[in-house]
Amino acid sequence: MTRPRSISARQRQPANAALPQATSRPLTAGAAAVLLATAAVLVLLPLATHARPLINAPIVSSTGAITTTHPSDPRALRYLNDVSVGSAFQIKFTCDATDQAFCRNAESALQRAAQRIASVFKFRRTMTVSVAMFLPCETSTPDPQSCDEYSTLGFALPTTRIPVIHKDDGVTYMYPTPLLKQLDLAGVAEGQVPWPEYDILARFNSLRNWWFSTSGTNMNSTQRDLEFVATHELYHGLGFGDDLAMSNQFDQKSPELLPFYNSFAPESQPPPSATVSTMPYNGNVFFRFAEPSIWNRFTYLADRPVLDYYKVLNDTFNAIVQAKSPALQTVNVAGTKSVAYTPASVISALQRNEKAGTIMEALHAYGTTANKLIFKTSAWPAGTTLTSNLVLESSLDPFMDGSSLAHTTITANVTSEFLMVYATAVRSFKTAIDATKAPASGIGPITKDVLLAMGYTSADAQGFTSRKDVADIDPRALRAPGTSSTGDAANSTTKKSAAAAVVTKTPAVSAVVALSAALMAAWI
Ligand SMILES: *[C@@H]1O[C@H](CO)[C@@H](O)[C@H](O)[C@H]1NC(C)=O
Ligand SMILES: *[C@@H]1O[C@H](CO)[C@@H](O)[C@H](O)[C@H]1NC(C)=O
Ligand SMILES: *[C@@H]1O[C@H](CO)[C@@H](O)[C@H](O)[C@H]1NC(C)=O
Ligand SMILES: *[C@@H]1O[C@H](CO)[C@@H](O)[C@H](O)[C@H]1NC(C)=O
């Protein structure tokens, strides 16, 4: 198997974005080629490890919007405003562009997008969002060759996830803070959760040819409806597609996927927030696999909980650590006694383990085969009245980081569930809603059920969704004194002997079928 190449270049946060036509984040040459080949569609990609940070922002005047010369482009103006959408969203809106009218149009498109979401759900606590319309490489005349943000359309992500323990299975799931704010778990109302400054970060490229429904013009083929893209991205910000358990493609040359890993020490509680310039996952050091996300409580791959696959890899990693495998290369990290490893050495050790190798190949094989990944809204908690299933996007081969697995199957693009597909023909939001007979919000019924399953509350419900009887926030993540527990659970997983794994040459998996026998063995 090939060794991973540059690790830092692969650093990323879980997906969450997706927009039409080239979106954020540095694309690989292959992915970029695919995007160019499909320029007629909007590809919603994920996230960006280096979108523009909000630096040098001028003081906001009490009247709201102000302008100032952008430091690196005298023709650009920076426009800032605070936008409230009911009590649902508090948006810090920053716009770098050459045209103030554009910024005002973008601001209202954003506001309408947030209103669509607020018309479908109700929220107990206000979510904070940082939205920036940015100039690629901080200039209004970026060089397409050297500016890797040139083709970015936009992206969004929840900045912070807090560990929550489910009482039925004892597993810890990471909850994005926008969701946790809506729940009644012990500690939330008591003010013990250290909320981040912004729950959601969203970034959109000011230089794209955005179309606004208020313009009175027809959208043409070079334009994109910002309101549609923003609704899609905010939906990611709420946690749609927040997979942590299977969408890490460490090495693009190997047909394998694996969970995300933490690059922060296990004792860091709460886990660090992502910013536009720092991502706590998949960095240069590997402490342990990231806990699965609440999204992963509902995802089933080839009819089996994604968590089952995750557990084999997690257990194998723990066993390799316990066995003090010489294959693991430790890395010194200042300020912690926890041991960190080079990601390449961990993945190499897992690849040489027969079970783990099989699982990683199965994740990839199924993750690149249509109709294999399903979000089952009925999965949890016991007694839920939800029954719908959403087929997720697993048809892309090669795997596309940020598009694959984090979206609704592309075949839903002609149905009322079109909002969260990764790519769409160029059409305005309203045209798509009319064509698919979707609800006026643009949020299809199953797309809505997905967030209801995770714990959000329907706007027309009485009261709010309760989870306090079925889940607890990990007490170590709460501010309250006296709850710290440093014991760890490395104990239970170490007996399974994976240490004797022979390096077997695994046949190239081209058909999912070829995996089933090996998988049978891996579940034991
Ligand atoms: C599309 O609309 C934009 C903005 O009005 C305009 O600049 C562009 O020339 C139009 N393109 C076509 C192909 O009509
Ligand atoms: C739906 O997706 C199919 C397959 O990618 C594509 O051919 C078609 O143009 C799309 N239609 C719309 C309305 O996006
Ligand atoms: C994964 O392993 C860690 C120890 O590294 C353990 O604390 C955790 O409970 C495991 N998670 C699952 C879901 O098995
Ligand atoms: C390991 O598990 C056993 C049995 O559950 C328990 O008695 C023991 O204290 C644990 N050891 C550690 C180090 O957690």
C-alpha cells in the first residue's frame, strides 16, 4: 500500500460545505479537473483550511455598517453589520468587495436564507454565526494560477463540538454547539457549557457572479443564487453531514477511508474550536480517533451502523498502543503528558492489521458505491416517531473530500429533497422549489427530519425536543467544579489480540462484493 504523502496538506475539518461549482478549500488537481469538467453545475465543496481570517477589521460604528479601505486592496471596501434573524440567528456579517451595493444584496440574501431555516425550526437559544464575503487572496484581482481560493464558492462549518454520552449505548458523540444549544441536557440551562464566540463559520467568495432574487433580472448561466447556496451552507453549519467516523481519506492513492483523528490532547475539554486558520482534527499529530458525531448515530453503511466499522478501527488502534507496537512513531507535544503519534505511522500500522485494513477498504468501497450510505431517522432514541430514511451521497468515485458522504444522494436533485445534494444544475432557488414542488422554505420533508432526528425542534411542535433522559454532556466539558474525571477507558479494548496480524496482501477491491467475506471476519 502506498504511504501517505504530505500530512499537513491534508489537514481538514469534517466536511460541511458544499456549494455549487467550485467551492472552497484547496482542491486537489483531480478534484479541480472534475469540477472544471462540470462547470455547468454547482458543486458544493467543503471547507477550507485557509479561508480569509477576519483580521484588521475596523471598529464597527454604532450605526452598523461602516466602510474602510481594505489594507491590501485600495479599491475594496469592508462592510460590517450585525444581523439578527428573530431569536434564531445572530450573524456577524463582514463583506469585502469593491461594491457596497453588492454587500447589501449579499447581506439580505444571507438574512433570507437564515429566515428560511427559522421558518421550519424553532430554537431555544440563539446561534451565533460569522459570515464573511471574502476576496480570494485578499484582492479583487486574484491570479487564477497562484491563488488557491480563486475557485472557492463558499463553505460553512460548526466551529465547536461538545462530547455528549448517550445513556443507552454508553458511547460519546460529538454535538455541534448550534444543536447543543437547542437541547435540555443538564448543564445547558445552568450556563455550564463554554459556548464558542461563533457557533458557525461561513465564507463566500465575493468575486463569484452571484445572483439575487431581489435584482429584478433573470438568472443567467454564469450566475449562482447566493440565497440558495447560503441556505445549503447554513444547514451544514447546523450539523448536516457532520461525519467524523468515515470520511477521512488520508491517502488519496489508497482505496481506504477512516475516521477523523484528534490532533489535540485527550484532556482538552472542551475540545478546541475550529477557526478559519486552525482545525483541531487531522493535523500533524494523532492522539486518538475522534469520537463519532451525533450525525453518525444515524448513519448506516451497507445496512450496518457506521459505528460498527468505527469500533473495529478504534479497538485496533487501542490494541496497537497497548502492545507498544514499534511501528508507532511518537511525537513530542508540549504541554501534555498524553502520547501522540505521527499520523502516517498509525495508519500504516492499521493497514498492516488484517481486520483494520479490511474495514478501511470497506469504508472506501461502500463510500464510493451509490446507495450504500443511509441516514435512518428512526435509529435513536427509543420511541422516536420518525421513520424516514435519507440516502446519502456515496456514488462519487474517486471519493471527493467534502462532497462525498456529507450530502444527500445526487439522484434527489430532481426531488423536493434537493437542498443538500452536492451539485446542482444552474437554477435559482425559487425555480428549483417550483420545479420539485418542495415546501416554500426549500427544505424537503426528509431533509427536515434529519435535523429533527438529531434533536432540533419543528417550528410547529408544541414545546421542544427533549434529550435529558437519554443523554448527558460529558461532565469534563462542563464548567462546574468537582466533576473532573481523569480515568480513562483504554482498559476494555485491549484484550483482543490484533497484534499478531500478518501482513497480507489484500487484493485490490474493485467490487463491493469481494469484501463481504473479509468483513464477516472483521465483525467478530
Ligand atoms: C450574466 O449576468 C451578468 C450580471 O448581470 C453579466 O455580467 C453577464 O455578462 C451575463 N452573462 C451572460 C452569458 O448573459
Ligand atoms: C440532476 O443530476 C443529474 C445527474 O448528475 C444531472 O444529469 C441533472 O442535470 C441534474 N438535474 C438538476 C436539475 O440538477
Ligand atoms: C475509542 O477508544 C477510546 C480510547 O482510545 C475509548 O475511550 C472510546 O470509548 C472508544 N470509543 C468507542 C466508540 O469504542
Ligand atoms: C479495567 O477494567 C477492570 C474491569 O472492568 C477494572 O476493574 C479495572 O479497574 C480497569 N483498569 C483500569 C486501569 O481502568
